[in-house]
Amino acid sequence: GRPDELHIGGIFPIAGTGGWQGGQACMPAARLALDDVNKEPNLLPGFKLILHSNDSECEPGLGASVMYNLLYNRPQKLMLLAGCSTVCTTVAEAAKMWNLIVLCYGASSPALSDRSRFPTLFRTHPSATVHNPTRIKLMKKFGWSRVAILQQAEEVFISTVEDLENRCMEAGVEIVTRQSFLSDPTDAVRNLRRQDARIIVGLFYVVAARRVLCEMYKQQLYGRAHVWFFIGWYEDNWYEVNLENEGITCTIEQMRIAAEGHLTTEALMWNQNNQTTISGMTAEEFRQRLNHALIEEGYDINHDRYPEGYQEAPLAYDAVWSVALAFNKTMERLKQRQKSLRDFTYTDKEIADEIYAAMNSTQFLGISGVVAFSSQGDRIALTQIEQMVNGKYEKLGYYDTQLDNLTWLNMEQWSGGKVPQDRTIVRRVL
Ligand SMILES: CC1(C)CO[C@@H](CC(=O)O)CN1
């Protein structure tokens, strides 16, 4: 007979201009995964997974109204997928009242790692704090125990810096100063100079990053005596675009000079080797299928016209697999009690707990690498380290925090020919 249907809600940031419109690539990726899991003969036998998609525009208010539409309209939903941090915060805080798991594929805010506020939240997108153990590892590797922090006054960076400060304390790394700015970094950069900061961790969105870079050039806080850590998920040529219409008074050449040598850290979202993942595809084969689907949607991929969220697409694809695998496990367990997912209602805590337990024990090789969650539902992920060398990002290595394993390619280059010091060395002539 007709397969029974398992319904989940999907909230994607598509339109709008505020925040991250990553649903543009993530919704097509989720749909590819839906096709794939429904083709798997032994994953949801007798069932068909149905995804009800809606646009949140990365606006928490719209996200909330979309969520209520999903919940107050039949058919009954079993779980919710969500994107941006702001929407995920609103949806996850409310969804627990309906005993719904919320799986976020595009939320990086450290605030979401809080089981007291979000008891049913999981995310295939790592928290922004995933960079911090990597930053500490690099400080240790290069012998830097005196660092400075420059951050934009945004919630995601404020909570990331709090985590970084704790880790620096534990690691015996002194934070000589912590400067923050709203949108103009001039004074903050001047204070870094006054404190003779040499190793600086920078946390800001890409528009602010261009302002910082130009200010670094003007105040000569770059070159052989300074090392900057920037975030690695800006677009590759971020430092030479939009200068005019953002009022940046440095030339492309000056931006490039200031940017030379900086390090970046980012979470790995595309599996790095040619392994066959649980879907039967390698990450590159997935990329081909995704590109084809996006071209069908009208994106001119062959001319670099990528939709937003392309980088995070594997996280959405793997989120749907996480759902299907969790339902598969849950059905096995419910069968022993003569129950089924068909019996789930928004007041059924027992089945909700089974789905939670199944999600909590997720562990598979996805397009984004091994998918597994911490006890707060955070994605466990590898990080990648790069360095800007002659205007191009060169891979320096990868870090596995769980195993404390740094894979180093020995490609780093220092314009002064040696590792920069974290302070002025005063040699006393005895
Ligand atoms: C790496 C990035 C760009 C961080 O912000 C995420 C969006 C959000 O946290 O709202 C998407 N992925």
C-alpha cells in the first residue's frame, strides 16, 4: 500500500538581506538528501520522509510564525530543521513545548550550547567556539604566551571570546588586552599598538574585517613583527572587494600588504578525502550533484555565481541523513513496545525521548565528515588552518580537538624569515 509518511518541518533563510541567506544552497542540498534517504531500501522501510519547507529570511519573528504554521497545520510534524542562529534560538526555545527535536544546519552561535535553554537542540553546524582549541594549539606550537584580542561587538563574538579567554587561562596564555568596537576599529587598533600587541586574534564579520585591515595598514600593525588570526570563512578575495562602496580608503595593494601572512581557522564542512560516505557518494560527487541542482535553479555556477550557503550545504545534506538514521533507530526501539512513530503527538514525551536518544547517539561519515554531537548537541568537527601567502590562502594543517591531533604540512612562511615573537625581547648586556 501507500507508504506511511513521516513529516518534518524545514525552516530555511532564503530571501531578505539581514544575516545569512544560506537556505539558498542548503534547501536544495536538503532536498537531495530527502531523495537519497527515501531511496534507501532499509533506512525507513514502509515510510516516506516528507520535508515541509518555508522561508525564514533569517528573521526570528518570521521564523517563529513559520514554525507555528508548521505546528498548527496538519500533518503532524516529528522534527524541525532550522538555519540561522537567531531563528534557531527562537525555534529551539519554543519547540521543546511541543516535544520536538530541532536540528540546526546553519547556526554557529555559542549561546546555543545550553541544554537548560535548548534541551532538544542538535546542530550539524559547529559552534564558533570550535576555532578556539585550534587557536590555542597554534599559540603553543609557535611559543606565543602573550596575545591580544580584537573583536566586533556582536553576540556571537562576545561569547566566543569568553570561551577563548577561559581556554587561554587554562593554557597559561596571557591576554595582554581585549579590544572591541562596534563598527569603527580605529581606536581599538590604536590601543593594540599602545600595548605593543604582536599576536592578535581578530573576531569580526567580513565588512568589519576590511576596516580592520585598512586600519592595520595605516597604523603599521602588520608585517614581520605581527601575526593576526582571522576567521577563515570569508570569501577568498574578501580583502580586495567592495572597498569603494564601503568607504575603505586603502588601495587593493595596501590591503594585500597588510593581509600578507595572516593565519585563519575555520570548521571543516566538506569531507577532505575521497572516502565514500554513508550516502554512497564522495564529497566531490556530492558537489557535482549539488552544482547540477543549483544550475537547474538558475544559479550560474560555471561563472562563479554561487548562492549563499554553498559552503554549508553539506551540513544541511547531513542533517536530513541524521533525521532518517534517528527515525530508523527509534522505530526499532518503539517496535519492541508495540509503538510506532505514527503514534507520536506533540504531548508524547516518551517517543520524543526515544528520538532524542537516537539523535544523541548519531555517528556516521557524512559529506561534511564524521557527524556526531556533544552532550550539548554541538557538532563535533575538525578545523582547518590556512595562511595568506602572496595573496592566496595556503593550507597549513588540520586539527582534531577530540584527539588533540594537529596534522601539520610545514607550509608556513614568515616575512621576517623566522617565527614572530609575542613581545619585545630586551637583551640586557651584562
Ligand atoms: C560559517 C557561518 C557563515 C557562520 O554563520 C552561520 C550563520 C549563523 O550562525 O546564523 C553560517 N555559517
